Amino acid sequence: MEYFVKSGAPSKQRSGCVVVGVYERRKLSEAAQALDGATGGAITQAMRRGDMDGRRDDTLLLHGLDGVLADRVLLVGLGRERDFDDKAFVRANGAAIKALRKTGATDAVSYLTHLVPRKRDLSWSVMRAAMIAESTAYRFTQCKSKPEPQEGRLTRLTFDVASRSHLPEGEEALRRALGIAQGMMLTRDLSNLPGNRCTPTYLADTGRKLASDYPAIKTKVLDEKKMESLGMGALLSVSRGSREPATFTVMEYMKGPKKAKPVVLVGKGLTFDSGGISIKPAAAMDEMKYDMCGGAAVFGAMKAVAELGLPINVVGIVPASENMPDGQANKPGDIVTSMSGQTIEVLNTDAEGRLLLCDALTYVEQNYDADCVIDMATLTGAVIIALGKHASGLYANQPTLAKALTAAGELSGDRVWELPLWEDYESALKSPFADVANVGGREAGSVTAAVFLHRFAKKLRWAHLDIAGSAWEQNPKGATARPVPLLMQFLLQRVDNSKQK
């Protein structure tokens, strides 16, 4: 789809459709009022007939109105005006895109970007509207022999701004949104691929392709021999049970000041998780292809950063493996030695993601003077019990980093909730035979997993995102690309803050 930003009166738009909002109890938005005046009250008449009341998610399509150059006018319900917030904006724009795709319109002009929620601005509204349009239109068809045709004919969408003086701001917001959308699409594609196609080698090849597509990205891939020489015993203990070799992909994007410390993103790339010897139940095991969503998010964020050409230093790292039952696989009670030298008793082989991440965090500590490190993983079912699908779990050893990520989550709609990283929980991970156990029992499972990782990140300014509940959804089943919006908002805020200094 092509996207544009312009400014003009809704009645003067030569378009297949003009989109305007209506609040509950038939209260017209300013753009709807302008159309109502140009048409001699046609919209008001439709309201009085009871065709629409303005409730959330309601839409009404009007054809051939006199006084309007557009072929159609789409009315979108906004709910009560006093309750119009971020969520209402998202729902209205999503409902508009779905309704437009059921029409024969090839192009449309949306005035919903005029409806800026409290504490938000024009840039926010244009960015969110464009990202919603791209997300709503996304379809995963790579594995279908005959992909279903896209619904509707819409190929061009224009977002209107209040005046021509706002065009530069709107155009920059649109540019950013489309760059982030490109990264989100890559993340969703990787996550939705089945495990027999998206292997650790496939992920490494994705990193190489990013370097080929974007000269600013430099990629290197460590094979198992190199990982062994570095002492990555925790990571390699997981891959031993699989015929697929592990990979360790490092992507560097250094377009910021030379002396500026990089932000390092680390993502768990477990391309299929059977649970290993501690095998998972058969029901819904197909969803374990999503155990690499953290790694997929790192690839997506790196693509978005490069697409936008951000003046910042970012490193993306994806340790990747399968977790399978085999004669060489980890057994409950095995003790492995991590890259840091700490020994780990593997009490549950299904707690393998932390074994990948702990060696990756040590690699970061030894190779980069990072400003901050953010790791992300579909790490625990416990975080789903605690937070459901709406928020990712956040842990951080530095309050200002936690605050910045929380703020970025609120602004992007990709929200997080901070959970405790207290020393009190360390006792749950004590082992009589090794330095630490890889699990701490049923209680506070997400917390003890984060506490485990923190043992390998104490010298870093570090945050951990447990995205097990937010990285994919059930109905319809598919990846969400979270936390790419959060990561990009965090990075964009750093770029904008540096410009203001």
C-alpha cells in the first residue's frame, strides 16, 4: 500500500472514500461537520434515521453524496468523546481499515488523524494510524500453495493534517511509521514460519541478508566450533539434542557518534522448543515455533533502525538453537558450565532459553562497552499467568532504564509492567551441586527466571523483557511483532533527546 500526508477540506477530496469520525450520541467530529455542511445535512439525516449512533467499532458507508467530490464517505464510530483515548484511536483506525477493504475503493483519505487523544500530538496520531493500517493488512501466506487474494482493492491511503504547516511533521511521522512497519513485518514473518523452515541456520542467514540489504549493518555468525572455543557451555548444552546446529548472530549498526556507547539488543532464538527430556504436553506444542519471537524482534528492530537510517549505535545479538529430546540432550540433574565460568544445574530441560541468554549476556559484557542491554524472550508461562497478553514483563537493574522503557511502552501502545528483581528470590535458585539451578520451583517463575539472568548481567545496565504472553496471539493465531514498537520508540526517543542537547 502507498501512503501520503496532505492537508485539505474533506469535501474537496477527489478520492474513492473520505473517512471521518462520529462520537457516540451522534456527535460529529469537525471533519464530519464540514462534510455535513457541504452536503446539506446528509450525515445528520443518516444519524436521525438510526443508521449509526457513533458507538465504538460501528461504521457506515454513504455513497454519492451531493457536494462531496469523493465517491464514498465512511463514518467511523468513536465512542464517547470524553473517553476518546489511545485505545479508542487504535480501534477507530482499525475499524476504518477493515471497512475500507470491504469496499471497491482503491484510494481513501482519512481525517481520523485529526482526532488526537489527550497527551498525544500529531506525530503520534499519524504514526499510529499508519502502523495500524499496515498491521491490519498483514497476511502470512508464505507456506500456502495458493495464497488467498487480499480482500478489497485499497492501494493508496492518505492521512490528512489540519494545515499545510503541519505537513513536514506529518511526513516525518509517516516515514518513521513505515520504517517500523517494515521491521514488524520481518518479525512476524520469521515468527510465523514453521520450525522445519525457520531453523537456527535460517535465522543466521536472515542476519546475513540484512547486512546485504543495508550496508550500515555488519553481521558475523559464530558457529558451534567458535562458540565452544569461547566457552559457551550453557548454550551448546541445549543444541546437543538437535540435529540442527546452533548459531550465534551478531549484527552491528554503528551510525551514531564514534564515542557513543551502543544499545545492545539480545533475543532468544529458540526455533522450536519441545521441552527436551522434560518434554511438553502435546496440546498446542505447535505454538513452540514462537519460542524464537525474541530473536525475531531483534532482527525486526535492526531492519527498522537501518530502514530509517537512525544516527545511533545499536548491536543486535541472536543466540539460536532447537531444544529437542535426544541421547545427547541435557538430562535433569546435568551440570553445565556457562561462558562466565558459573556452573548451572539443569533441573528442568524446558527452562532452556535462559541457558542461551546467559551466555549471550556474558558475550556482550566481554565484547561491548554497552550503554544498556535489553534482552527479550518468550521465557516463562508464569508471566502469562501474572500479566496475560496485554503487557510484557519488565525487569531492570537500573531505575532510569525501567522508566524509559515503561514510557516508551505507553507511547507506542506496546506496554510493559515492571516486576521485582529482588535478592530475596535468589534463594529459590540455590543448588547443592552447582553455583545455581536453572529453575526455582512453581512460585514466581517469571521473577526467578529474571533473577537467574541477572546473575550474568550484574556488570551491565540491563533490562529483561518476558514476552511469552505478548509475542503471539491465539485468535486468529499469529505473531504480533511485539516488542518491536516498544524498542523502536525507546530508540527514537534517544535520537530525539540527543538532537535537543
